Amino acid sequence: MAVLGSGVENLNDLMSVLDPNGKLLDISEILTLNGTDELFQDMTWMEGNLLTGHRDAARVALPEGSFRAINEGVPITKGAVTQIEETCAEYSDFSQADRSLAVLSGNVSAYRLKQAKPHILGAGHKMARTVFYGNANANPKEFTGLAPRYNTLDPAKSATATNVIDAGGTGTALRSMWLCAWSADTLTGIYPKNTKGGLKHEDATNAAGSGDGDGMPPAAVLLDANGNPFMGYRDHWEWKAGLMVKDWRYAVRTANVDVAALTKNATTGADIQDLMVQMQELLESTSGTRTAFYVPRTIRSFLRRQLLNGKNPFLSWDKIGGERVMMFGDTPIRRLDTLNINETRVTA
């Protein structure tokens, strides 16, 4: 399998080239390395061909020729394609800092970034959660994520049901595991035409003048929770993004994992390793993709305990890009707190 697909960009690749001063690289590092969901280490991104998202065609049937005899013709064949269109959503947030505290810190820019960090982390969590659970039908302001697309066990209702495995859980603490192969030709993050991908920063202070003459840098009038004014700085954060599933065969969901029933030796509850083997066999291919498992914290904890239990030949640790990564065979296992929520049971 290809952990680092050739020619595909993850969030660090995308954002590191946007700002020659390195400011956006700081944002990217916070998003991908400092406690946010690990999704963005793998997820690829591409610019859409629409101002609102991306329109593409997906092949749904291959042409198939015939065997022939000498002097005998064969029918002309053709494949079948269907048009798909994905829409992006616009995420927006503001952070602000008191000027006096920023000046007292000794470094106004560093203090503003410190105050902004929770907002950057929040953007990462929000985007990761929407990649999996967003539903434009329920909330038109969002884009539709993976879970609503892989949400039945009945192939008659959706072709994606072929790639949904039922772990058998029926309790109230149900979780899902995902296996995704990211690339522009399979499934990928998108951003609107003529825009730049990733979380963008804008200084929204709108300060005028050169300060008060006593070394105080210019600032703007902000309002506290009670509507009272004070001098400070405001930063705006914006992220226009969507999800394109061009080929549903490149994502697999194992639903209905009852985490309350899990044990470190798999004597009760779901057999996680067996389910992950099934997921790998359902995935169409990993060639030219960034492929990884995504599991909630509780499930990866049991995988680690199973590793220590010494009965799990598929589990190991490896180094990817200098980082120690838990592997299932040759596929990374990413921990996503985004997935650590009680899900509705997936049925036919």
C-alpha cells in the first residue's frame, strides 16, 4: 500500500507554499501536529473547477469486448459514466486579544498566535468532524461527509453498502472504524476554484494610525461580553472546503462497534483485527494513494493492549516521516477523537 502517494498533497504540502514568511506553516503545524485529529496527515486536497466546489465524472461500468473468429466482427462497446458535483462550505471564526496583555508579553505577534491557537485547533476538529459526519441535507451550511454516504447495509439502497461492515454491536456506545485511500481520483478534500486551500488567516483589527506615542502599537476598539469597549486585536479565520467521493470503492466503514464490549484478547465483543482484515480486502486498491485506518481513541487503545498481549501478528510500530506510527500490516492506524461519539446503529 502507498502511505505517501506520488503527486498528492496533504494539508502541510498545501499550506507550506502559501506564505513566504512562514505564518501559514505555523497554522498548518498546529492543525496537524499539536493534538488535533490525525486526519490531515493523510487527506489530500485539490482545487475544484467550480466557484462553489467541483464537478467531475465517475466511471460506473467498464467496456468489455468479445472473443472473435476469423472474418467475424464484434460489437462496439463503451463504458458508462455518471456526473458528480460536490459543494464546498465556508467555515469562519474570529479570535481577539487585549492590547495591554499583548504588549506586556513582550511579543505582540507571538501573543496573538497564542490566543489564536485554540481557534486553530477548533477549526481542525470542526473540519475533521464534518469530513465524517457532515450532512448538507440536514444542514445546508455544511458539506456532506462520509458517514451519510456509507450509512446502510442494504446494497439495494446504496452501492456503498458493499463497503460497510456490521460489527454486530447493538448497545448505546457504538463507534465506527474507517479505511480511506485518498487521492484526486478516489476521495479527496476540495476547495473552490480560484481560491487557496486550507485554513486562512486575516488580520481583522483594521487599526489606523501609528499608536499613542508611548510605544503602544496601533489597535482597534473591540467589545467585551457586556458590550463595553477596549483596545485590542482581532484575527479572522476562514476555511472553504468540501469532500469529493469520486469512487466509493476507496473507503470502507466498519460500523456498530460496541466499545463497551471490547476486551484486550478479543474473547468478547468485536474481533477488531478480523474486521480490519476484511476492510483491507474490500478496499479497491491503494496504488497512488495515501491510505490509513481511522479509529476512535477507545478502539486504538484496545489495539495497543492487544499488541502488548502478544497475539497480534498484524500490529506493529513503524516510523513514517520520522514519527512513530502504529501500523496494521503496512497501513497506518490514526487516532481520531472526532470518531469518539455515540453513533446511531447502521442497519439495512
